[in-house]
Amino acid sequence: MASAFVLVEENSNIPIGRLVRDIQQTCLEAKLNLVFGIQDIDSEQNMKHCALGISLPDQQVSDHGEINNTIRVDVYDEPAPHQYRELEWRDTGQIYFNTLIIDEVYQHEEVALTFLYHFLMRYPQMVVWMEEDWVYTLSDLEKALKTSNQSDWCYVNPNTL
């Protein structure tokens, strides 16, 4: 699995500043390392996108100041072009906004699960789509933390957790 998408219903309009603050708080509570990356600002000086690095607390910092075994989390402010998604196979007709995207979940499953679980504790209305036909809810992530090997949770149908 390449990417995980944290989806919220279209037009939920959760400000990106609030999302970034909640990600910071989530990382503190979950004891995860957080590194700020690039920010994209519009012509009115409003942040529209932010890239963050998140890793487990026992990861080592390299000579270049980078933390190894890090997931990149891209945070988007709604509206944003190309960040809307309809999960046709769910047949709900609901349009979702990709508020967070985690690239390269493969080999970073544990940090992704830890972060996603703690983040969805703040936003239980959000869901995680794992670039397959599987959508994980907060309840699914909690089951994954308690019952599965944390390195394979995203390769398992959430209905079987």
C-alpha cells in the first residue's frame, strides 16, 4: 500500500491551522516526533498546504537533521483542487475531501497506525482510506492497535479485525 488518505465530508471546512495544531497535540500525546517541512501560502498569505514528518519516539536523527523511518503527512486546506474523492464502491454518493495524505505507509505501518488512531480520536467523523477498497474508522483503528500485528494492520480488511 502506497498511501493513506484521511477523509472528511466535503465542505467540513476545518481550517488548516487547526489541523496543524491538532497534529502537534496528537504527536505530543502519542509521544511521536514531529518535524515541520514545507508550507504553501496563497497570495493572501493563508497557508493552503503543509508537509510534516512524523516518526516513532525511538527513531534516530541523522547528521542532516532528518528523522529516519518517518511518514510524510501532507495537510490540505479546503478547498483544494484535485483533493476531492468519491468512493464509488461504498455507494453512498458522499464526496470526501483529502484533508491529510500519508505517502509511503509501506514499512512505516506502526507509526502510521499510532498517528492515525490518536488523530482520529480528535476527529472521529473522519475515515482513513488505504488506497484499496478498505476504509478504516476510529473503531477499526482501535481494534487494529489491540488485536493485530501493528506492521500488517493496513493489509487486513477492517471487517475482519
